[in-house]
Amino acid sequence: MITLKDLRKSYEVGERQVDVLNGLDLEIKQGDMLAIMGRSGSGKSTLLNILAGLDTADSGVYQYKQVYISEMNGNQRAQFRKKHIGFIVQNFALIDSKNVFENIALPLRYSKLSRGEIRDRVDRVLADLRITELQSKAVDTLSGGEMQRVAIARALIQNPDLILADEPTGALDEQTEAEILDIFAKLNQQGKTLVVVTHDQVVADYCQQIYYMQEGKVAPITS
Amino acid sequence: MNMILREVWESLKRRKWFSVLIAIQITALFFIGTLLFLTHTRIESKSDRLQPLDELTLYQLSDGLVPDSKLQAFLEQPDSLDQLKTLYQNLEAQFEERYIYLFNQMIEVKLGDDQKWDPFFHGYEQGAPIERLKKRSYKPMKAVQINEHGFTRFSIPLSKGAGFSSEDFHYNGNTIPVLLGAKYEPFYNVGDEITAKYIQKDLTLIVQGFIQPDTFVFNYNHPELYLDRYIVMPALQFDKIPQTEADELFQKRHYLQLINGTIFSDEEPYVVRRDLEQVKKVSDFSDMQIMGANSDTLNFMFSAIQVNKNLLKIMAGSLFLVCILSISILMITKFQDNYRNMAIHLASGATLNQLFSYFLAEIFFMVGLPGLVVTLLYRQVIEVSFGMYTLMNTMLFAVIVLISALPLYLQFRKLEISSLLKRSE
Ligand SMILES: Nc1ncnc2c1ncn2[C@@H]1O[C@H](COP(=O)(O)OP(=O)(O)OP(=O)(O)O)[C@@H](O)[C@H]1O
Ligand SMILES: [Mg+2]
């Protein structure tokens, strides 16, 4: 489903050039559930952002099914994100000024859907994640686990093929972490492709493949 | 669009008081802009046209034919009309272009019962009983009569038609040419005839032209008389001897008014008084004096507005800067506050352009709403040169929005999505 070839990205930090991605190759198949581990600063978020079409590499090829994301401009990538990507940003990113319902509905606001359709879709996702009773709450009254469910609900609302999660359980207790991982496993069983960035071996063990990121490349870990 | 409104609304709520403060500043700025606009448009028309009259002292003449019994006795004298005519001619001969007759005397016009005429009624602003006056077939309309010297010296600007020629100031036996104020333009054309009564005499008025909007004249009693709703008539000379008694009475009353003119002079007061005594003597008319002198009707207004104008300019200038600064600061602050939220929007399928449009829409709203309110208020209350005024406000609006959005635009230009996501962590 996804082919990354020779991706390179570097940042100028003062005089120095930091190579974050350094000829990275990666192949992801439909239905994979993938963990990416690595030291802090190794470039995991950078990779995930590129996969999401939020960021771009300096060079290299990013092919998603038949299309070359690496050839797209900003607006085309926005379309791509909207259609195919469910992104769970690090630290349960929710918008404080919107309630749970509006947070989940946000991606739909960028598509031309009627009120009724939005309502239906959000209701369905709320039910799937068993958080229907939270829908009109303000987000700052939620617990960590609830917030992460809402963030997952937002990532799922467009029914994307590819779900990207950056440290989805980093700040959760074990019990809640297990619940979230269950949700991921279910999504994977439904046929979704998941890429999860994590520091946590428990999370990684839930995935079929574990990749380790180092020196701007990823390599599979075989245990 | 819906999305933009939603985001603007949420954003406004986020720094409510700062936004309200800015809205107040902007309102004040538009308000001062309005004052400047008003003084500017008025000063312009004054300085060009009336500056020459500005330095002069106004001596108001007044006949001493009071009380009524004295007036009655005078009118019954067989030669009173001759006396009045001679006096008037001598006043004009002695003072020439300094003798200006500008009198505000209504004229009765035969009109249908249409409320569009209401504002043209004599005394409309003073609360005349409009409903009662409307029932008459001849309606009392605002009018001024002006002599030839007055007409040339005020150089009343026309938008259409032709001004008065010398012959127009002499009654030709059937019609009187008139100029109509700008507000009459939709209702009449040049060449139209109007049936009217002036001092109870039936007359036909011929529309000869239209006066430019916001034109004003002044005399001793009226520091500013805007002509927009007035009928301007020549102060007529009657060369023929009246045929009927009614005609004679009409002419007498008419000339009685003509002699109560104003001398616009830059000479020493004693010279003016001496010259007037001379006129009284050769005209054999003693009941006439200078009622008062006024040297700063216009002068005073000019300087007062001038001072205010400079003050206003300084205020407008500094307020302009303060507004732009505070909007820029607010927007940059919000931009930084919103890193995390912006990342979420982007991940949800937004483009950077869309995010920028939210900020821009917020600036539009913060500047546009006060601007719109002030403009609508202006239309309700003042209305003078509304087109120009709207243009000025639109430009002011555009300039504020452009300048205050600029720092934000630059921030967006150099924004890297990765740093946005970085900071959101
Ligand atoms: N906008 C930027 N400008 C300069 N350097 C950047 C920028 N974004 C990322 N970097 C650098 O790139 C490297 C990789 O960052 P990245 O966020 O991908 O790491 P990470 O593996 O996700 O780390 P963590 O586990 O702490 O989240 C880091 O050294 C970081 O400092
Ligand atoms: Mg990271």
C-alpha cells in the first residue's frame, strides 16, 4: 500500500545540518499494524508527519497506492489527508474551545457534508468507541483516557485506510493503555492499516511488526 | 464560510476583552475619521468659494418702521413705493458689490399631497405643523431671495443649468427664473414650470438650474444656510409702475424687504456709517439704521475648525497606529496560542491558506463591524456626501486590514509545518 524510497530530510540548526531522515526505505502493506520505536529525536514524528502528508521530505519518493504523494502540492496533500489519513497527534491534541462532538466532527467540517450526515457519522463513531455520553462535554473536563478516545474518534471519523498514532498511550495508566490498544487491535481486525510510534514495549508487542529508527533509517526488529 | 464564521466566533471568545477593546478603538477611529471628513468637506467648499468673504465685517441694515402702526402709516403714504425704490437703488449705487441682500422668505408652491415634499417645507426642521400645511393646495416651501451682487459674490455652484443673468433680476411680467437645491433634482428638470404664490401674488417659476449638493451661503442671521432644500429666487426689481392696488402693495412689501440687506465691508465702521447716512440723506429716508455688526461669523468658524482639524488629525493618526499595533499584537498572540489547534486543523484536512483565512476573517470582522455601524449611523444622521464618505471608510477599512494582517502573513509565510507539529507536542 505504501512505499517509501530513499527519503531524506535535514534541518539547518544554526551552522550545523541535522540529517533526520537519511535514505529511509519502508514498505507497508494493507492491513499491517506497525510499531516504530527509537530514541527521542531519532525522527519518528518526522516520519509520521510525512506519512500523513503534513510534512514533506527534501527528496525521495512517497507512493501511496497508485499516487505519488511526494509530487503533490500543499492543497493536494490536504485533500489526501482528509480522505485517507486518520492522525492521532502526540499528547491527545484536542481543541479546548470545542466540545467533544465538535472535536470529532472537525475533519467533516472540511468536507462538504450536510448537518445530518455529520450528526450520523459522529454518532456512529461515538457509539463504536462507547463515548456517546461524552459528546456534549467540554474537553477540559475529560480524563486522559477519555481524551485519547475522543482523539481516536476524530481520527476515525473519515473512515480512513491508514491510521497514524504518535505516542498514543504515552501519558496513560496501564489499564487505560490496554483499553486503547484493544481499540487499535479491533481496527486492525477490521482491515485498517496502523502505524504507531511508541517508546513502550507493551504497545510494540501488540503490533505485528516492530521497526527501530536509527541514523535516519528504519529497520525491522525480529525478536 | 460556515466554518470561517465558527472559527472566528470561537477565536473572538478566546480573548474577549482584548477584542472588545480593539473594537472600541476602531469605532473611535472611524468616528474621528467622520469628523475629519465633515470638517474637510465643509472647509473645502468654504475656503474655495467663500474665503474672499471671510475677512469682511457684516453690517445688518434695519428699517425703523416699527411698531405696525408706524409701518401702516408709511405704506399709506402715496409716494412710499418711490421712496423705497430710490433708497434701494441708492444703497446699491453707494455700496455696490458690498450690498448683499439674502433673505429667507418662504414661497407658496402648488403641489400634490406627497410626503416627499415634507423636508422642503418652510420650518420643517423647526417642527412646523406639516400635516396641517399639507392640506393646503399651495404649500409653503423654503426659499431664499438674493440680489445680483449677492449671487455673484457667493458664486453659487451649479450642477445643471445656468445661473442668473442681469435681466433675471428684473421682473418681466410673467415668469421668474429660479435655481433649485440639490435635493430637488430627482423631482424637476431644467425648464419645468412651477405654479407659485409669493407674498400673495400668483407667479410662474421656471427651473433654470440646480445647485450643487452641500452648498451654503450666509448672512448676518445665518452663519450657514445650506441650500439643498431651498428654492433660490432672484431678488426682483420692478421697473414698471404697478397697475393695480394689490400690485402696488406687493411691490411695497417686496422693496421693504430689499432694503433690509447686509453690507459686507472691510472698511472702518465709521466709513460704513458715514456712507449709509449719505444714502439716507439723498434718498430722503431716515428710518434706517445699522442693527449690528459682526466681523467673525465665518472667521470664527474657520479658525475653530482649523484648530480642531489639526487636533483631529493628530488623534486620528495616533489612533490609527494604536489600532494597527493592537490588532497585529492580538493576532500574533493568537497565532502563537493556537499552534496546537492549528496542527489539529491541519491533520483534519485544513490547508495553511484556510488557517490564514480564519485570522483574516477575524480582522475583517473586528474592523468591519465598527466601520459598518459608524457608516450606517452616518447615513441615518448626517447623510452629507454619503458616497464619498463610504468610499473613505472602505479605504480606511482596507488599509487597516492590510497593514495589520501583514505581520501575520509574514509569520505564515515562514511557518514550517514541522515546527508547528513540534510545538504542539
Ligand atoms: N522544525 C525543525 N527545525 C529544526 N529541527 C527540527 C525541526 N523539527 C524536528 N527537528 C529535529 O529533528 C529531529 C527529529 O525530530 P522528531 O520530532 O522527528 O523526533 P522524535 O523521534 O519524534 O522524538 P520524540 O521521541 O522526542 O518525539 C530532532 O533532532 C529535532 O530536534
Ligand atoms: Mg515525536
